[in-house]
Amino acid sequence: MTTDPHPWALGLDTLHAQVWTLLARGVADRHAAARHPTLATSSLTGWPEARTVVLRAADAGAATLDIHTDITSAKVAEVRQDPRTTLHIWDPAAHLQIRIKATVTLLSGEDVADIWTRVPDPARQSYGTLPSPGQPIAAALAYEKAPDLSTFAVLRCSVQVLDILHLGPQHRRARFDRADGWVGQWLAP
């Protein structure tokens, strides 16, 4: 019988804990796989949209994830229209796919002033681009960076469902739902 190289994948409780460990590592370690999840939303015209974002906070107790963004970006308009999102992470070292269904609360202005004070200057340069992100420009570098708290926003993702797939000698898949207190259920991979 083949043994699994990752003991945390053997039980629902250890698998759930490992996912939150990987998410926390994504916040703290810029080289971690969970650092740059793909965020999927529905565009204003109904098309699926996906983009790479940076994970800035992970709170296992509250089951929330934070992503920083420019308030004038398309993803902000999209989550205002439909706050349901999916995040996708692939961790090649752990052979783990993490799909996260979440609802987003948009935080801005005074609600994020304290967070803004902790954003390093190089990162602040991403919040306040002129013209706004996604707008047509005449040349590749025909934009200015004007960091400003008024253009800084946090997408607070309230995790509703974790769908986890571990690709090992014996594949394992599980689903964890906020609605049932994260009990977990094995699924056919």
C-alpha cells in the first residue's frame, strides 16, 4: 500500500488546519504559493474575470482573507455588483489545489486608514494610478502613480466554502462549509 507523503492530508481536521497554515504563510512569505491567489469575479457584462492578487491578511478564526486594491479598479465595481468571488491557489510543493468561495465586503476611507499606515511606500504606489487602472493610455508608460488613501481599498473576503484537492499517490478531496461550522466532508476527487 502506498503511503501519502503529506500526513496532514489524511484527516479532515488536519487538512483544514493545513490550508489555513498555508494561507497564513502566503501573507508572511512573499515566496509562498498562497501569496498570489487568482481572484475570480463576474464582470459588469457577465463575463468571468480572473486576475492574480496579493494575499495581505488571513484570519482563520474569522475565516476571512484580505486583498488590497485600488478603489477605481474593475474588480471593485464587480464586487459591488456581485460580492460572490472565488479564489484559487495551487501549491506545487504540497500538491494542493485550494478553491475558496467567499463573499466580499469592500472597506475604504476611514475604515482602512489604520491598514494604510502599515502599507510600505513601494506597495502604496499601486493605489492611485492616473488614469485609473484599465483605462486606455497612449503609450505603455503614459500613467502616473499618485498614492492616496482615498483610492486604497480592502476586499475583505468572508470564506464560505473551502474545496481542497490533494494530488498524492491517492488523491483526496474535501469540502468545508462555514454554514456547518467547517465540519468537512470528503468528496470524490
